Amino acid sequence: MNKCRLFRYDKIYLLDSGVGTLILDAIKLDLSDVSKELLFLIFILRDDLLDEIIVKQNTSNLDWKLFVKLVVHHRVYPLVYLKLKGLEPSLIPANVMETLHHQYNNNTIKMLHLSREMSHICKALTNSGIRTLLLKGPILAIQLYGDLAHRTSKDLDILVHAEDVEKAEEILAQLGYESKDEHILDNWKKKSHHLSFEHKEHFAQVEIHWRLNPHFSESFSFDQLWERKNDVTSNQTFHYLGNEDLLYYLTDHGARHGWFRLRWLIDIERLLPKISSGNMKIHFDQYGGQHNAGQAFILLSNLLSTEIPHDLELLTISSKSHRLAEMALYYIKRIVKLNPVPEKSVARHYNRYLFSLMSGKQKIAYLLNRLHPSSRDAILLPLPKSLHFLYFPLRPFLWFWRRMKQQSV
């Protein structure tokens, strides 16, 4: 089958022809150089019922080793395994299915472990009077996928009030977690938006957030997010972001990471049916984030043929959203790692991309913030607290010193 047949755009717009054509032209992306292995992966993720004839046509010359590598990289092996295991066994090599089955089982065990840790941590924080909002992790798997085993998660992301971060850190230490971040200088809450922790024995990873994102602009207050939260109760009650806040957060998170994992786009696709388009438009008007959402919708339309709600479809017309979608496609087409540090081969492109995401005010605030010292400066050149003011004039030299050390590694 020709590549373009997999991505034939056959959506019918219930708009006047002029606007419909405008939207259709606005969201088209160039997919001509996408590898057949990635095309086949997208085809699996896009179609609910796989046509075995189409599968056979698209797997005759497939590089199965690369295909498996892509499935693992994009963290979609639970969904891919569940879909492929229903096909005629002769269509997919046995070793491929064995690998996917192994990944699926390992993920099930990991998600059960993370779910247990989520329960322990949230209970301990709640008992200490700390309100918690879960951002991703097992709660997202259950609410969007209906099954803990159908989504992967590296760690737990928990949002708390900024005033509770230190107390939460103490509680995690009591539970056996060690901080992976240094926060020596007093401005660490302004320089970052989360702290990372890892358990000393079973190596579970947790991030404690006090802002939704690292952008240098006014963010949602924790109390606002708490008022709009969703709750789910099993043996205990867990709190997570309200639907509109969750869409804002997931599109912002995916945009900041260049959508280099398809899993993040699938999260958006699963969330869209739960969204009130009218409420979401009000949300965007009040808090911004339209370009990130438009970028996600363009990628979803092109890659997964996702139906975007009518009232939100106009976000895809934005030239900035289209430009950002094209830039993100650069990472989706490749197997790259952008977090926590981008690979050297894409670092310059990624830094330009991140800057493109920011508004004018965010760019100015970001540049001003770069002038402020960070804990990394204090680690590189330890000074007594009484001399911390020297980090301001020393910052350019410390930055250069740090870059030289990185290049020599």
C-alpha cells in the first residue's frame, strides 16, 4: 500500500466550504519522509479494528527490529500488543510478539507497583494535611484507558501547594525516598517547578510539583485547580485535575517535550470526549494555551485521524500552531530523547523550538531569569551563604565553565 493511502484525509466538515477548506489546508503536514515502520505503528494506533489485508500489505518489507524499537520508544507497547495479538499469528513474527508480550507484562507489574506507591504517598501526605493533585501516572491510565496496564508511566507526578513542598519532601524522606535535585540557593522554587525523588530500595520515582509548568508567567493557583478537581474513590479517594485543566496541562507538557512520544498524543485523544468545548474555549480565553492545543490537534488530525470537536477545530488555523506542529514532527519522525537533556544532534533545534513556544512576555521573563544564579552554580563553586550575592556577577563565568566541562565529557 502506498504511504499516502494510510493518511488520506477524508474528514467531512460541517462548515461553509470556505472555512472548511481553510481548516483542511491549515492542518496538513508533510508526511512523505515518514518511515514505513513508523507509518505502520501509527496505523495500528489509529484504527480500532485492524484490517488483516492492509496489515499483510504493509509488513512484507518491514524492518521488525526498528518497528519494535519505535513501539518501545513511543511507550505504546501495551496498546500495540493488545491489537496485534488479535491478528492471524502468521502476520506478525513470533519473536516480535514475544518481545511485546514481555514488555506488556513488565509494564503491568510496574503500574501495579506505582499504583501501590501512589496510595502510600497520597495517604501519608493527606494525613499530614497536604492536599495532593495527581497529574499523570496510574490515575491517568484508569481514567483515560480504563485499565491500569494499558498505559505506561515512568514515575508519579504529584502537585502540591508551593507552601507544602518542604513538608512533602520530609514525608517522602520518611517513606524512603531520596531527592535527586540540589536546591541550595533560596530562589530554587522560582528557578524550577518540581523536585525529583527516587526510593532507596525499590527505585520508584516521584516528582513533587508546585507549578503546572516551568513557564515564567502567572500560572494557575493551587486553590483554583483544587476547586475544579476530579475525584476517584476506590479504597481511598484520589484527586486529579479537572478535565479542562488536564487538557491544558497535557497539551502544555506534550508541547514542551516536542511530542517525541506518541503516547502523549493518545492521552489527548482519549481525553477529548470528556471535554466541554464551550468550557475549554472559556478556559483558553482566560489562561491561554491555544497554540499548544492547536499544535496537538493538528498532529492528532494528521497522524491519528482524530475528530476534533467543532468548537475547538478553529484552533488549528493558527499559523503558529501549524509551525509548532511541523517542528514537533521533526522529533516524532526520529528516535530522540529530549528529556531531561536533549541529545546533541537535536539540541540546537530543540532550544529554538522551546523558545518558539513562549509568548513575548515569557521570553523576556525567561531571559531575565537566566541572569539569576541557580543551585548548579553553587554546586560548581561552593560559597558560604554570606557570599551568595557573588553568584550574580559570577554567573556568566560559571555558565561558560559548566559548558566547557560538558563538552569535555
